[in-house]
Amino acid sequence: MPALLSLVTEGAARLERAGLSPDDSARDAVVLARAVLGWDQARWLAHRHDSASAEFAPAFLNLLARRAAHEPIAYILGEREFFGRPFLVSRDVLIPRPETELVIDQALAWLSTAGRPAAPTIVDVGTGSGCLAIILALECPGARIVATDISPAALEVARTNAARHGVAARVDWRHTALAGDLTAGADLIVANPPYVAERDRGSLAADVRDYEPAAALFAGPDGLDVIRPFAPAAWRALRAGGALIMEIGARQWPAVEDILRRAGFQHVAVRADLAGIPRVVVGR
């Protein structure tokens, strides 16, 4: 039987021919091989020159074909790490991304400020995989967490993740439209709403455009069709002194600031991600 590394090198070349970058191809081929083998990185490095078993090649080639069709690695493996913890994902939910961790960072910073309630009510609107709600439940044991989503399938994924992380009993899951039925008297609302403009659909990577749920991505011609009604709904739901912390798209900051101020938010600020892109807006 050929060596594992030989098959993986051939697999990387196949991914590159399918349009992935050389670096992504090499990395993804190894990730898929390790998934088939059940090995961590250290074991792979120590045994990559071993002969492949008869079972390895067909299983590896099956996963490789899915990645060559630009299916995201997270959907192939069924899991993605967020804020240092693993989350189950399916095509019913967006794949958690590193930039969304900035929402958590800003939420924890706001909650830690002097004078914040000891047992706050936190609402995660459009929860998807549940990553925001679950991390906040883990980081804030005294908080009451409400998580909403318009998709019943997404809520099932979120419930599964909550059970996996031991916080299922602490999250109130609600099937509702993004801007509807917000809990009155919330201290903090967090959200990663749809914000991609329809005009940008063609410029998205195939991994995103063809696989992730469109309803969680796109929001009208300028990407703001959801944020416009959501901002005043959030303002009405918040207690005096409460905050909205929300992810936005690149170049949307000036328009979103105007929307939030028109909705009634008096203090509006933006935080940039590691690439320097205005990514998270904080309205108080």
C-alpha cells in the first residue's frame, strides 16, 4: 500500500486543480486525512510515512471529493472551533468565524464594567449554531440567556451544542423572526445578523455562497434590510443603560451608525477586527 503522505500529497494536488490555493490545498488534505485516521497533528507528523490501510483510501477520497466541490471543511467534519470550544455545525447554520469572537469580547467587556447587573438578561438574536449564546452562558454563570432564530433546524443544532457544553437548561430557545418577539427588559442584546448585500453574492467564495444558508447571509440590495427594522426593535427591548452589540459588514459602519442613532441609541461606537475592518458596533 502507498504511504499516507503520498496519498495526501496527491489529494492536495487534486484540490489545487479544483481551484483552492496551494496553501489551503495542502492544509485541507492533511486535515481530511487526520479526520479519517482519528489522529491529532502530533501523531500525523510522527506516522505520515506509514503505509495506508486498505480502508483509508476510499474514505479519504470521499472527503476529498466533497472538498474539491468547495464544500467547507467545517461542514465535512461537522465541527468548528469558536472561542476555544468545539461547536457542531451543519448546512442549517453559519460556520462560526474568528471575527465573530469580537462580539464576545465586547460583550464580556461591557458586562464587566462597574454597575452592570449581577444577573443580566442577555438575548442572542439569530443564534444559528448557538455559539454566542452558549459562550456567554459559560462565561457568565449568573446570566439569563434567551436565544432566537427563525430556523427550527438551526435551533436544533444550537440545542445540541448547548447540551454538549452543559448549559442546555440555562438557555431559553425561541423560534421567532430576527426582529420580532424580543424579550422586554433585556440588559444586553448580541447579534450576528445577515448583512451581505445581494449585489455582492457573485463575489463571495463558492464555499460560502453555495453552501452556507442564504437566509443567514443576505439582506437586500445593500445588506441592511434586516438591521433597519432590528435596530428599533432592539432599542425597545433594552432596559435603560442596556447595550446592543452586533457584527456588521465591511464599509457598513457609517450607515449602521445612522440607523442606530435614528432608532434611539445615544452612544454608538465601532470596534475593528484584527484586519482593521470596522466589524462590531456597540450601541448604548
